[in-house]
Amino acid sequence: MDVKKTFALLLTLALLLGCGSAHADAMTLAGLETSESIVWEGNSFWDSMREATRVSVEARAYSDEAEWNAEKAKWLAGEGELPEILFKARLSTLEEKELLDAGVLVDLAPYLEEYAPNLWKIFQARPEWLDAVRLADGRIASLPALSGAERECCLWINASFMEKLELSQPNDIEEYTEALRAIRDGDPNGNGKRDETPLSLCGPWEAKFLLHAFGLVADDYNLCTDEAGTVRYAPFAPEYREFVEWLKAALDEGLINSDAFRTTPAARETSASLTDEKTPQTVGSLVSLAPFMQLRSADTTSYEAIVLEHDGERALRELVPAVSRGTFAVTSACGDIAAALKFVDFLYTEEGGRLAFAGREGTEYTLQPDGTWKWNVSDYTGLAALMAASVMAGDGLTPGLEPAAFERNGEIAVDNYVRRQTDSVREYFRAALPPTHAVDAQSEARIAELQAQLGPCVDTAIANFAMGITPLDDAHWNAFLEELSALGAEEMCALWRARLDARTETH
């Protein structure tokens, strides 16, 4: 036997067998999956990705966030087995910087144009999205989930009530207040009872989405920026007191449900008055990502999203960012960066987005002649099983681009309606602060420490002032502001200003 010829034949055969794969061996991939409705093991998503990209992955999901964070800490310390790809990585901006500096992650900035052309094309069209994922020094530690077209938390008003009352949609807080009074007194559901709830709220968090009517766009840290772009603590603004005074007056007038600051979201969502199909509509207005999350699904199309103006301008807090950072990263263990990026780049296409959000056309869903699509199951139980075994996205944590038009043409009409209503006011959404990255671990720890004190203080004060537990006069309001100062409100602003300054100085 000619050993050389035999070896050559075997080598040729091996090459021929391997030519159908861009990466012969499966790349190791790990990430955090906390959704009980998505199962990684056996999920057809991975097979479909291999068929589309010719890149195979061996996926491992962590279900416990503490365990996942512990793994990342091990990798930072140079311990543990490092996977090649982090998927649904949940990387904080501090982790991005630390893992890059330690050599655990690969800086992707030099590779995107060549190896991720679909994503690079998006970034060229939306340079602000590229800027959002770059660290202050220009490095790119991770790739994002991109939306810009998701549902947002809006103020909704019952348009059918407004029509029955012969009222136009309100433009500002004064007109909105009059509309709530009309809903309270005008019996718009026509049952002869005064059973309408003009504005249904559940706690200070929802109430703060009314801040836009007073000219403030603040985030969950209660931070905002002034006209000069300076970071401010929102409760110190005069408009914040106007907002709280309005809440108290509206609560006293019966324009807000009496238990607004005494109930929980879970209690409200199971309220019989909101879900019993036999009862008439009662809610005139609410704050929600989608009315069907709190009310009867059939009533959703009665509601329209509105943004109230202040001094002739409209701006509403953006809750769901267009760019959700930290979802995908390549580690130093990766033997083929080009293949890793080819794998993820497919998810930034329309086809890839549909695969992540709905599975395979013809298997999990069917496109209709009119452009709509429907799931290939007939009941909720079947749908849950189908999605668990074939869908990966829908959580804002999966890298890729949301297929916006596709998502608005599904078989769930009320969801299509909600998304399109959100689109009608999307131009008014504003981020409270520009995107920033962590400066260092000490600053991040201090921000968390301050927020743990300041956040509850603000929310408790809003509730107590609104309910009259704390008198809403100059003395008590000033005492509230003094308490915020003592708890470190100014320091919180300074820490975020440092984040902004660090980014500005390097861009």
C-alpha cells in the first residue's frame, strides 16, 4: 500500500467533508437565560443558525443570574473554562471594560467592517448606535440588541370614552385633567353608574411617566438634563413639585384610583373589575407598555397613546432603548473571530431577526398572501411549546435586529395595534441621559449604594405627599429636598457627570 497516496486521499476526503462548514468544530457558547419560556437545549434555533451561517455552536445556558455573574468573575480572575462566545451575555459597561482590559474579551472594533457587514451597514446608517456600543476609548467589547421600534411605556387614553363625551384628545396637562373630570362625571360606559376610573395608576413608578407633562424626562435614577446638558436630580426642579401637587389634587378629586399608592401591579392585574368580560369598560386612562397587560385584551383597541406637551414641546421618557448593550461578545478563547462574527451578523438581517423572534417560516409560522403571518399551532399550550423549542429572542437581551415590520403583522391583532400606536408617538421619546459607560468599579459601587437610599426616598415621598400623609407645603417639601441632599443627590449627579465627561473627552 502506498502510504503517501492513502494519506493524500484521506486528507482530500476530510477536506471535502468539511467544506460545508465555515467552522468544522462547534464553537463553545454560553449565556444567561432566565426566561422559562425559552429552552436552549434542543432548540431548533441553533440548527437553523448552523444552516444559515455554516457555523456550529455548542451552547450552554445558565439559568441563575448569580451563577452567571460568578462565572464572569472567575474569567476576570483568569480562572474557569472560558467559552469562545458569550451570547445573551448581560455584560454591564463595567464588566465590558474590565474583561477587555484583562484580555478576556476581544476588541471587536477592528473586525466589524470586514466580518460583520450587515451590522456595519446598520452602524453606518445609524452612527449614534455605533457610538452607544463603543467604550470611551473607541473599543467595542460587545454587540447589541437593536430595536428602535419596540413597545414603549406610554400614557394611554380611552378614545371610545372621549368620543362618547364628544371631546378631542388632550394636548396638555390642563386639557388632560378636564378630560379625566369628564370621564369621572359623564358616564362614558353608559351603564348609569359612576364607576369609571379616570386614571388607573399603580405606584410612583407609573406616576413618573406623567412627568413629561411638566417638562421633565427623568430615568429610574431620577436624573435628567437641563437645556445646557447638565445632569440634574429631577426632584430639585420646580416642575417636580408641580407634578406631585397635581397627583395630590387628582387623587383628592377622585381622578386617580384611591388605592393607586397602596396596591401592587400583581394585585391590579388580577382585579376582577379589569378582567371580567361581563363588566363594562371602566378605565379612562393608564400608563402601560400595552393596555392588554392590565386590561381585557378585547378593550385594547379602545385606547390611544398620547404625549402631553409642555410649553409647546413634547418629550416622553424612553424606557426601552434602541440599543441594548452587552448581549454578544467574543472571548480570547475563540480560535476563529471571523466565524464568530459571521454567526452573529446573520441576526442583524431581516431573515435572521425573523428566525430569532419566530423560528422557521413554514415550520413555526406561515406567511399569508396579505403579508401577515401566523403561528402554526392552534392553542396557547401548543404555542408555548413551539416557542420554547424554536424561538430565542423577544427579551431585549438577544443580539440582533428586531424585524419591526414583521412584528407588526402577526396574528395577534391587539399586539399589532399596540406597536403601531407606539409608533405614532415614537418621535417624542427621549433618553433622560446620553449613553455612557462605567468609569471604574468604585464609582459604580457608589452609584448603586446611593440609589439604594435615594430611590426609595423619592418614591415614598411621592406617595406620602399624594395621599396627604405628609403635608404638601413649603416646609415639608424643603425638608424632603434636604433629605435628598443628605442622602447624596448631588454626589449622584457628580458621578454621572463624570461618566458623561469621560465619554465627551474621548470622542
